Amino acid sequence: MTVTPVISSADEAAAILRSGGIVGLPTETVYGLAAVATDHEAVSRVFAAKGRPHDHPLIVHVSSLEMASRFGLLNDAARLLAAAFWPGPLTLLLERTPLAGDDITGGRDTVAVRMPRHPAALRVIELCGEGVVAPSANRFGHVSPTTAAHVTDDLDGLIDAVLDGGKCDVGVESTIVDCTGALQVLRPGAITVADIESCAGRPVAVTSGPSRAPGMLASHYAPAAKVHLVSSEGDAARLAADLSRAGRENVVIGVGLGITEYAATLYEMMRGADASGVSDIIAVDPSGPGLEAAVSDRLRKAAADTAR
Ligand code: TXA
Ligand code: MG
């Protein structure tokens, strides 16, 4: 039995947030751990519940452009991208306003803002009347949650409620685009580089590194099992046989799945593997410039962190 209540009413979730609580919130990408962005005490509880270092900045989730503009300066490029992809799995890095506190931004001069498209998330934010921070609702360094049960698996007893909005349909975190200078993708996601280039009408750089986005460390998205990346189904079968001969129970993921389904079930498969107690996960690395890049990025991080 869980201590943290799993609730189904967006109104109830918003009421808890408005009174200073922290709540697991469904979005179309992964579940977030929400707090009202201007409530410093609640924001500090989010860091504590996740075990997240305070210099890792958070994403402010909004339900309107006007709300976004309270936290960040929407320049022309940002407005163009917002018009094309919001609500949706795209986070814009903007110059911050004074309302975006050091606790949200990690003391940087930028703030990350996104308008999610999950109807329950939008409703909760609207009812709060203010931006809502929502880092992924997992313990720091662990695999992101894509169901309400995943949230309680990690954070039961540490948060005030989880709003159950079903399974997340995208399954990997939002694309992050730095709009403060030449456009740069800092984290690949379901909005692809090609999507952004065709909207902006110019080339977009891809730079994922800890210097720009501190949460982009290799120590992210990691299950307990060791993750092996292979490039084909045949290689997966051979490695599975080798590991089994060595007495290591293993599971193969990513075979026979389209990329949309691979992304949507990736974290569920990793969590399922840990729950079943296998020592090794063999993952077929999808290659391609679209959503494949996001799945590959998360797999590489999981493999790097479990390389032991
Ligand atoms: O899809 C998503 O974006 C999910 C859902 C819940 O919306 N949220 C999410 O949040 O993935 P989180 O905190 O797990 O990841 C946010 C990433 C971190 O890597 C952080 O470093 C980066 O965004 N970030 C946030 N603000 C930033 C800033 N001012 N400068 C650079 N990177 C920033
Ligand atoms: Mg995260």
C-alpha cells in the first residue's frame, strides 16, 4: 500500500499545489514533480524529495504564452517555436525575468519553459494561475516515470499526491532548445532537429553537454541492471546467449518495435527489468535523426552510468 494518495481530480491536485504542496503530474512526455514556481518553500521540497542537487535548474510549465513571458523573454525565435509546437514536448531556454528565481534557474541567467499538451497538466497549471516547476518525478539519477505507479515507486511518502493521468504517450523527456542565441538543441526529444529547422528556416546546432544543461550528465536515466547497447537484433541475440551461458539473467529490449512505441515503452521496460531482478539489459540502439536520436541518447546515458 502506498502512503502518498493517487488522485484523479485535477482540481484537487491544483488545490494541493496552491496550498504549498508538491504533486506528481502527468505530462505527455514523462510524469513531473510539480510545485508552484514562485513558492520557494515548495520548490525546495521538490529538490529534497528527488535528492536533486540545487544547481540543477528546473523547467517552468505554463498554460499560456502570457504566463511564459512572466518567467522568460520570448524573442522572435522563441515565439515562432512556441507557435508551432506548444502545447507539446518542447522546452525553450530563454533569458530569465526577475520572477524566475535562483532556486529555479540554479542561479543562471536563463530559464527553461514549456507548455505541456497533456490536458490534465494544462488544467492544473491554469487552476494554479501560475507557472509550475516539474522536473521528472523520479529520484535523482533514476529512470523517469511514465505511469503514476512509477512515481510512487520512487517517491512514496515524500510527496503529497500523484495525479493519475494514465500512461505518458511520448515516453521520453521534451526536446530542449536554447533560444538565447543561435538555436541549439541541448536535449533531443520528440520534436526533432528537422522539425525545428523547418520551423526556424535555418540550421540548428546539436550540443548536448553538461556545460549548457547541467542535467545532461551521463549519470542519468539509469536502471539498476547493467545496460548494453548493441546495433542489431543479431548482436542482441548473440550477447544474450553469451550472458546466459555465464549465468547472467538478461532481457533484450527494442526488438520488433517501431520507434514511437520504443520511446513510449523505454522507461517502463527498464523499470520492468529491474523489478524482475535481471542483471543485464541488452538494448538495440535505434539509428536515425528523428525520435531515434532521443531514444539513443537516453540509452547511451543509461549504459554509461551502468558501465561497471
Ligand atoms: O519532458 C520534460 O521536459 C519533463 C516533463 C515533466 O515536463 N521534465 C524534465 O525535467 O525532464 P528535468 O528536470 O528532469 O530535466 C530538465 C532539464 C535538466 O537537464 C536541466 O539541466 C535542463 O532541463 N535545464 C533546465 N533549466 C535550464 C537552464 N536554465 N539552463 C540549462 N539547462 C536547463
Ligand atoms: Mg529528469
